[in-house]
Amino acid sequence: MRFNTKVQVLGMKSSKGSMDNGQAYDSTKAYIVIPLDTSKGNAKGMAAEEVTIGTSAKFAEYEKLPFPFVADADMEIVSNGKTSKKIVHSLVPVPNQKGA
């Protein structure tokens, strides 16, 4: 299921290297605000969720922006039949909308 939504981006972190076993990693993570699950009555408010937005090179597109900021997000939820995950296809900062 692919959809567009506005998100508040709190921060980003890039990471590139290799683990002790030689396996390489290369990503940029964004931390976006999402509501807590209030369905059980024991939670209220917001949390930050980590989502991958691309390789470590992607960080350069955002590093000079003031954080937090609001962005238009093109996202997709996919499943393997048991668990689901979010894929972020793009984050486009919304001009003149600084995150609260």
C-alpha cells in the first residue's frame, strides 16, 4: 500500500562501514514523529520512529536543513505475510514549515 503523507522529521543519521564479519552497511536513517497506539488506553502522545531513507550519500541532501522540519513523504507499507514494514521512497521538505 503506497501513500503520501506529511511527516515531522526530528533528525537524521548516516552510517557506512563494515561489520567484524566483513558484511558492509550503508544507510541514512530519518527519525519521524508518529502517534503512540492509544487503543489499549495506556499510551498517549507521540514517539519517534526510525526509517531508512537511502544510502549514507542521501544524508548530504538534508544536512544543511534546520531540524526539525516538515516533509511530504512518499511511503509504502509492505508485508511478508507475518510482519509489515515501512519503506520511504522520498522525503521532500515543505518550504517555510519548520517542525514544532
